Amino acid sequence: MRILLTGASGQLGWELRRALLPLGEVHAPSHAALDLRDTVGLRAHIAALRPDTVVNAAAFTTVDRAESNAEEAMAVNATAVGAMAAACRELDALLVHYSTDYVFDGATGAPYDEQAEPAPANVYGHTKLAGDRALLDSGCRHLLLRISWLYSLRRRNFVRAVIAQARAGNALRVVGDQRSAPTPAWLIADITAHLVDRIRRGDRRASTGLLNLSCSGDCTWHEFALAIFSHLGRHPALMRNLGIASIPRIEPVTSGEYPTVAPRPLDTRLALGRLLAAGLHPASWRDALDLTLDALLPAETPAPAGGKRTQAAPPAGTP
């Protein structure tokens, strides 16, 4: 199987490259080689490569910056998706694309299932919803995965941000009235690869279309921060490696006390019934967090004869 992966340098794309490699030949062009804003070039690239599957992990994800850069966000999050979908339809290729819980305003109705009516609260959500609709209306074979509160040990995200604040010795003020399911990039990537493989093999339980995909359970950002430092506190060697002298004070605040350029939805929990019906049972957000942070634990190297054991450097991607 020939796979085109866009956005391979991002936190999700990085994990997707790893997860998709066992399925076939993965082509992952850089942004310089494939600019999604050039829709003519994008369609020509897909037509020339003739992939069996396109996995689009590229997106304009800076929520606050989207408020003043709506045109660019729309170009990447919607117009490019429509161009990919048209190219995939011509080749009968599968297009895998990622949506977001931010297509909902979080005011009522959570947990949201796949039939829930979107109502974005900010520009980012509007542009992502426009991309969803371009794909759903395209007529191409697709898998549209709606995810929530993505994080990893790479790039900019909540986990790296709070660790950086703790390293600087700062107390944390973290929003305690927004709720969803933090979900690591590796989990999204592994389930994506599993679904693509099942679709390729004609598994009827792995149907295409819109599918909510997140960890099970939910929390607030404040509870998420507490869980991060609860894990770090159990591993003093990891704390030292990260340059954190002590667990910071973590104060809950309301959204009103922590104003942002773009409004954030309060409750965007996603219903996972369709995912469970496909036989997939994602880890709880807390277990997934522990597994993610465990990757930062210093590995011990074999002790030399008559010497002491030493610790290897932490893996690439350490915050």
C-alpha cells in the first residue's frame, strides 16, 4: 500500500509515520515540498503519486492566532481538505482526516456523538468544521476522526508547557472549568493505523465515515496538570532530568479568570459508542498519560565490571 502522509513533522504526524510504516510505503513530504495552500500543486502531487491512502495530519492548530489569521486557517483547515478529497475521489483512494472537539461550543449536549450538530465557538473551530463538511460532501472514501486535547512529548502542547513552567520554578494557574479527554498522539496514530489496515482488508466492523476517537474518561485542564505532576512526583530521577526542583503549586481558575483571544468551549466530551462498537477500547486518559510520561524515564545502562550503574540520557522529545 502506498500512503501519502501530510504534516509529518507535527506531533501527530511524527507518530503516524511510525505507526503507518508497517502497512506499506509511506511518503511524507516536508511543508516546503508540499504546501497545502497551493491546491493546484497539492492535487497534482496526489495525482502523480497515486497513493492508496492519504493521511492528512497537517492543520492550522494555533487557536488564538486563528482569530486574526482566519484566511490562512481556512486555507489549510478547509480549502486544502476539499482539494485532497477531490484528488482522492478521482483515484478511489481513502482519505484519513482529523477533526476536533472544538467544532462544538461545549454549552449543552456533551458527551457529543457523531450525530451531534456542531456549533463552533471560535474561528479555529469554524475552519475545522468547514474542512469536515468539505470532506463529508466530497463523495470520496474517507475516515474522519474527531479527536480531543491532543498532546505528545514533541512540539507545543499542554504537557510540555506546564513542565516548562515548573522547570522555571513558576506556580501554575490552570483552568478548572473546561472538560474533555486528553489524548496522546501515539494513541491516535496507533488506532488510525489499525483502522486503515482493517479497512484495507475489508473488515465490515471498521466502517469509513465520521468516528469519535479519544481516550476514555475526562478531566479538566487543572485535573490534567495535577495528574502530570503526580506522575513526575513518583519519579525523582525524572524530575532531576527535567530540571524540576519541586512540584509547583497548581491553582484552579475559571475561564473568566484566564482570558484568551479565542473563546474556549467548556465541555467537549466525545461519546465513544461507535468506536467501542468497532471493537476498539481506548485507554483511560490517566493510563495513557502515565504511559506517555514513562517514555521519559531515564534508562539504566549496564554497569561496567566493578563499576556503578549509570543512567542514559532521556529519549529524544524530552521537554
